[in-house]
Amino acid sequence: MNDIVTKSAVEQLPKQVYYIAFATFANALGTFLVPFLPLYLEHLETASANIGAAVSCYGAGCLIACLAGGGLSDRVGRKPVIFLNLALSAAFTCLIAFIHNYLAVLVLVFFIGVCAGMSRPATNALIGDIISENTATKAYGILYWAGNLGFVASSVIGGAVAMRSFTALFMIDAGTCLCALAVLVFGLSGRSKQHTSVVKRPKVCPKGSANVPTLATIISVALLCWVIQTQAWAALPLTIVSRGMSSLDWGFISAANGLTIIVAQPIVNRIIEASGARNSLAAGCVIIGIGFSTTPLWCDLLGFLVQTATWSIGEAFVATTSPALIAMHSDAASRGRWMGYSAAAFSLASIVGPGVGGWCIENDVDEALWLTCAILGCLAALLAMRGIRVSTGGPNTEVRDVG
């Protein structure tokens, strides 16, 4: 086989991907707002119900912005949307450190959510613009890995800083937004055309069109998977505590999610490369569903660590392949909009999943909940295999405008 074709995945990626991944890591390293906002508001003696409303404001901002942000990036460009929202995120986060009025904090949190929601589809669409179909899953895998690495580190750093000063915590968060902005401005400056892959199959989606049924299927599959995965936000911790385990145990289990992805992502990328994005997405659906369905079997820390590691691997498959498949099946003119729909699906799942899971735990129908996770996982896998078309063809070379 030709040596050019067998180059490592990392070597095949354009340098812009590394700048975006490093910026993602830097930004995630300062992801303190959502995890520590409840503690900050509690410090301000805010009522529990009002704390929940503040977190919901962030989610609402994300959901609204995801639907609008992707389309906006199609019209005005990816980089202007990303740059503007990073700058605004830094400004709004910095303001929270000095504002102690609850209603003002609500407004700021909502707009920070809007900025986050605007940036995500634009970033994913930008990756899709600058890579080839052959390297799509590798690029999104690196991006997801970098985000998780930063988030795991931020959990440790944020806890230490919050013990001393919430003002410092939010200032560091704002600083990391500006750091990410500086990296992207430097790394993505100018407009250049380059070969993003030496060997590549023809695009599934011809220029100027979008494979709407396939794209809708990909987003539906991801929605089902994220509804399962967000059981880790409410139903799983409630179940763990009900079995006599401590909040410290839950902390270890929660950390196992990010650590598993950090360790497993390079292996996951190789499996995806060998098996194909569609097959890997289907496998990830089944792994997530089966992982959560085993919850009734565990009653100790070790068991739940194994369970979390299992569904985390499935999460890595889904989070890597779904944006890659969207990039493959969409054209540049509509890619941002479809990435926005995908991000909105996750936001919707983050509302539906924890709500349904919490209701099931409260009403003692948790066994049905965990069984449903397996059913949804298998249904999502079947939908992926039946509804997502795979491209075929011989080698080809494509030049893309990355400006």
C-alpha cells in the first residue's frame, strides 16, 4: 500500500484542527460557571428553587442559540461567530464575579448560555469545512478528547479555587475564554486553500445540496443516545446514593466518565477508522444503552466504576461519529445549520433525560427506566444502520477553502 495512504491519523489532519483542539482544551480548562454556579448562588444565600432556575436559564440560552447559531455561521461565516461569542463569554463571565443581584445574574447566565450555544455548531461546522471525509472522525475525536481533558482538569482546579474565591474562579474562566480566542485568531488567521487529504472518497453530499433524510436520522439517533446518557445527571446519582453510597463515591464515579474518555479516545478513533462511522455510531448506541441497563446489578463503588467506564466508551463513539457524519452528509452552505440542530438535540436531551429519570426514581419505576435505556440504545442502533447511507467510491482529492 502507498506510504502516503498509511500515514497516521494525526499527520493527515490540517494544522487548523490542532489550533481548534487546543483552544477547546483551554476553554474547557476554565469551565467553572455551570458546575460551580449553584455553589456561588448558595454563597449568596439564594433559595434552592432560584438556584435551579439559574441553571435552567443557561440551558435555555444554549437551546435557543443552537437553533440560531448554526444558521448564522452559514450566513456570516464560522470564525466571526466563534470569535464574537468567545469575547462576549469572557465579558459576561467576568461581570458575574462582581454582580450580586440575583436577577442580574440570571440575565448574564442566560447570555453566557447563548454564547456557548452559538459557538458549538459554528466550531463543529468549521471542522467539517477544513477536513476531508476520510479524516472527519479523527478530527472530531481529537476535539472531543481535548474538551474532556480540559473539563477533568477544570473540576480539580475549580474546586481548589472556589474554596478561596469565587471572584478568582470566574475571572480565570473569563481568562480562558480570551486565551482560546487568542489561539484561534492566531491559528485561523488569513484565508488559504490547501489539500486536506491526499486520498479521499467522493463526498456523500454533492456541493450545493444536503442529504436531509440521512441528516435527520443522524440527529434522531444522537437525541436517543443523549437521552440515555443524561441519566447520569440525575437518575444515576440518585440511585447510587439510595444504595448507601456517599457523595464522595459519586465524585469518583463521575470522574471516571471523563477519565475513561481521555484514555479510550485514541483507541476509539482507531476502531472507527477500521469499522466506519455508521457502524461505530450504531455500536456506541448499543454500548450506552447496555451500560445504563446494568444499573440494577451494581451495589458497590467498583461495580459502578465498571458500568460508567462501559457507557463512557459508548459516549465516545457517539460524540465522535455523529458530528463527523453530519459533516459528511451536509454541504458548506447548510453545515452550520445542521450542526446547530445536532447541538439543540443534546440541549433537548439534557432537559428531557434528567426530568424523566428523576420522575422514574421518585415513583419507584427505576427498573423500567434502566430496561428502557437498553431498548432505546438498540432502537437507535437499528435506526443508524437502516437510515444512514454510506458513501462508496475510489480515491479522490479535494481542495477546501478554510478561510
